[in-house]
Amino acid sequence: MKKQLYIIILFFFISLIQAQKNSQDYFTLKGVLKNNYKGYLYVSYDDKKDSCLVKNNKFSFKGRIQGNMTNVFFWLRGKPCIMKKEFFIENKNVKINLAFYEEIQNKDTTVFFHATSIVGTKTALIQADYERFAASNLFAKDRHQKLYRKLNTMAVKNPKNYYVGNLIEEMCWDSTLDKNQLKKIYSKLDKKNQRKGTIYIIEKKLYSKNDINVNDMVYDFELPDENNTVFKTVSLKGKWYLIDFWATYCSICIAAFPKLQKIHDLYKDRNFEILAVSVDKDLQQWQNFLKMNDLKWKNLIEKRGIDNSEAVKKYISFTPSNFLINPEGKIVARNISPEDLEKLLKKKLK
């Protein structure tokens, strides 16, 4: 009997060691680019960058990520690039169908990448399952209750998964959802193993309050522009102006720029101004973005970021965020959409 027990234990440890040997500590990323593109395709992940020559619409990368998973960013040299939605990778053999399209924004061409299918990761299965759920319940009368149950199940089963954290972060932006329900779901996440940025935004959206809100008077501040000349917001008194807080890493912020640019061009000579305040800590990255994108409004930067800036912290906890100020210096709208902004200005600035 002891001999049999010894054999069983020995077999268990041999199997465990073999499983560890077979555990893959690198990824391969093989894909098809659904565009007739000839040239190099670039990727960024963690703090690494890589490139490969696309041949016959096919590309291949190999590398090693830190931790269980990370997000991958595709780009082409010399063009602003945006991922339509985040693509997460694990140390697995991954296959992907990738597509991109181009849009002219502010006289420059922006490339939008979209992963049409992903095979080989646990995250891809979680994402596909949620997208099926969302599509089948789009018009359900009890859609919100079903959503809460679905998110709760996902958080319980996959508390460390970045995609699940991202979904909860996304839901925090929806003003029609119950914050108390989202707080309960959020409590199921493994916060130590989620991305710090995700946790930061969720907690700011669900728990924090800023000092400045609609109907308050504007809090004036001073920040440098791209020429390192200090600009004072008090100089805008007597004008309608929009303070738009953003960052180069905020794709949602950048996606709104073309519409804002049209509004700026239409009303800049009618007592309206846009003040774009970047919270990038990387000055060079911000300057490079401005060089590549011809933004005609006033551009300022707070290199200390949000938390270390007394002025910015009074206004926001996250990007994108904006405030519309009237000529008397009163805040009349917060996080106003470009469409609503244009409607309001059309009435006020005839």
C-alpha cells in the first residue's frame, strides 16, 4: 500500500514538473492584415517595441510579456494611430485578423486599427462571450439588470483580467447605470492585479467628488503653452470658452478633436475659444503630438499630471473632461458633447 502511495505521489510531482516545463513563457502573434499594405507594421507592449515586414498581408511577432497579460498597440510609422478597442495578449500562441482604415483629421491622416477576430487567449474567449451577451440583450427591457448580473459573474470568475476591469471602467461612464450596483461589482475585482489606471478611473468615477461643478464660478489658473509661454485663463473673461482636459494616451479625447476643430473654426471669430489642457507628464510626447496635428486652439500643459496639480485636481479626476464657461466666468456645462456644444453656441452666438 505504501509503495502504491509513493508511486502516486511521485507521478503527481513528475506531472507537475512537466506541466511547468510545458508552460509557455512567451507569445507568438501571427496575423492577417486585411488591407493591401506593403511595409512595416509596428507593435508596442509593456515597455517594448517591435516591427515586422508585412508579406502577402501576413505578419508575425514573438516576444515575452510581463505578468499574465498586457495590451498591444499597433501602429504605422509617421502617422497618428488609434486602436478602436484595446487588444490584450497573453504568453500564448495567438492568431489575429487585423484591419485598419484611414481618416483625414486636421489635414493629417489618422489610422484606426481594429482586431476583427482573435484566437488563442483566455481574454479573447471572455471578450467574445460578453459581446454575444451584449448583442443579444441590446433591446431587452431588463437590460440593465442582466448587465449587472453578467458583469458580476465576470468579475467573480476573472477578477484579475484586464478586459473585465476595462468593462467595469466603461460602465462607470454610463450615467444611466446604478452606481451602487457598480460598486458591488467593482468590489469583486482583484485590485492588486488590475491596471492602476483602470482602478484609478473607476474609483474616481464611483467615489470621488471634485471641487468645481456646473453653476460654480471658474477657478482661474496659469499654465505654459507649446512655446513655454505662461497663459492665464483670466484673460478669457468676457468670452465663451471650453476648457478641454485631455492627454495623448486618451484615445477618446483625441477622437473628439475633429468635431471640436470644426466648432472652433466656425465660432472663433464670434467670441468663442477652446483651451486644451493636456495632463501628459511626458512633455516631448505632447510636443510631438502637436507637431503632427495642427490644433488651432490654445494648447497648454500641466506636466505634473492630475494628482499633483492643485488647479487641475479641482476640476477633474480623469480624462476626457471639459467645462464650458460663459462670458461672466460661470460654468454652464460639464462634459458637454461636441453636438450639444454646437447647438448651444448656435443659440448664444448668432
